[in-house]
Amino acid sequence: MSCTRRVAVWPKTAMTSGVCAPVLALCLLVAVPASAEWLRQEQPLMGTRVAVELWAEDTSAGERAIAAVLAEFARLDAMMNPWNPDSELSRINRQAGSEALTTTPEIVAVVARALHYSALSEGVFDISFASVGQHYDYRAGTRPDKQQLAHSLPNVDYRAIQLDVESRRIRFLKPQLQIDLGGIAKGYAVDRGIEMLSERGFTAAVVSAGGDSRILGDLGDQPRTIGIRHPRKEGEYAVILPLADVAISTSGDYERFFVEDGVRFHHILNPSTGHSATGLQSASILADKAIDSDALSTTVFILGVEAGLKLVNALADVDAILIDAEGALHYSDGLLRQVDP
């Protein structure tokens, strides 16, 4: 992987020079000539904040490119939002349990990659978690009762998702099975954004969607500095990373959650139990593409430290930084050799 992986623990506030908010902050560390400029826009899309930043020799061309990427995010959001009854994903959830449906190339690509990680992780990553996840409401602080859980949990089974890539047809073998692409769709959209910018000739850019980012190029003579949010200290970072030409995704138990009787219920569900995964506060993955780092950050979060690092260490061009339930940092083998003393 073409990325710089020197890692340093940085227990300082977010306002310290060199790192900026939000979670995977991307900061400019060098002066730039007046003939060109960095452009940046962001919008609320896909349930998070989507940001596009690029180095533009031509301001108008840069602004058009950013607008095109944000429009692509909006298109994919309208297609893959499970809470929008008019979305293609909602149509699939309503009908695929009774008949095979022809769907879009984009959904086929995302579901196919999701099923790849389901098989790789033996079901730890499973987009059919939505069969249970639909009964959680993190804003209202409610979760499925024992009866709902017992009824819904048998429908969590990626093996019951039939996908024919060539014909673009999808069917669920369990009538009440539901899918949610939230653990992988943002990564797919980030990759699409970088592809669009590359096709237009841009060589330095960042596309981010919440905890998922992909960096194209660098700052000329040095990489960008990215901070991984401290999961328990607002406004602080647990780790800073100088990176270039790489994707990074972070899954954490602080993104969507509520606390009941001292127990934190968050949105990263263990498909085998239907309950929030335990053992980690945060899992960050470095990979070549955001669709992979996105899916793997969820997978590793559920697996925990030992099994998660075992998986990552077995994969080429993938690294991980994990923060366990006690707040201790753990690194994959590739990063461990480069951690600052």
C-alpha cells in the first residue's frame, strides 16, 4: 500500500497545531502558491457529513468537480437509504423475500463485496443484521425486547441472500430478512468520489463521509495528518497518522448509542446475538479502497482485539489501530513495526 504509516499517540486537544476536527480531520500543513488553491465543500448526506476537498489549478473546474461528487453521493443516498420508502434498497427489502428482483449495478457491487466479507469473516460482517437492527432506535433509546429478538434473529443470515451478479438479480431465501448497507455503502461512495476526481485529472484530494475517508495524493512534500478521535474524550485524539494515497475508516461505539442502566447500546451489532458488540471502543482500518476499510472496520470491531488483529494480519495491504474497552491501543503487525517509541 502506498501510504506512510508512522504512528504516534497524541493525548492533546483537537486544537493542537496540525490536527483539526472532526473525527478523521484532514489538515493542510504547507503553504500553497497563489496561482492555485485548495477547495472544500461539505453537505449532510448518507446520514453523516460528506466533505470533498481538492487541489485545483482552475477554480471553476474544481468547483464543478466537487459539485459532481456531492451529486453522486446524493444519488447513491437516494438509492441505498433503508429509511427512505422510495429508495431502491427499500424496494428490495419489501419484495426480495417473495421474488427475485433486478436491481442497480451499484447495489449489486456493494452487496457482492459485502457477501465477500461475510464469507471471509464467517458471518461476523452481515448486512442482514438489519433484520434485528430495525428494532433499535438510538435517538429514542429503545431496543428490541426478548420476543422481538427471538423472532428476528433467525433472519440474520447472509447465506440467505442470493445475488446473481451477471443478471443483477437479488432474492432473499427468508421472507422477513432485511438488509442495511450502512457498514459498506459510504466506503463505496467515497471510492466513487475519488474515481470521479481522478478521471477529471485531479491528483490531490480527500473525500470523506463521516468515519470513512480516502486520500488521493499528498501535500506535495509531505503526507496529510489525520487524527483518530479519542472515543471517550471529546475534542481529543488517541492517534495521529501521516497518510497519502490510502483509505481509512473508523467504527466506534460513540457514533450512535444510548446508555441504559450503565450499559452502552450502540449501532454496531453482533449478528450472532443481535446485541451491541463489546470489547472495543474503536476500530480503525487502513486499506487501498474505502469500501474495504469500511467493511473491515465494522468486522474487526465485532471480532475484538485478538480475532480482529488475526484477520487483519492475514490480509495484504491492510492495517488496523484498535482501542479496547479499557482504552489501550493495539496495532496490526504492519503498523507495530513503525510505532514511534
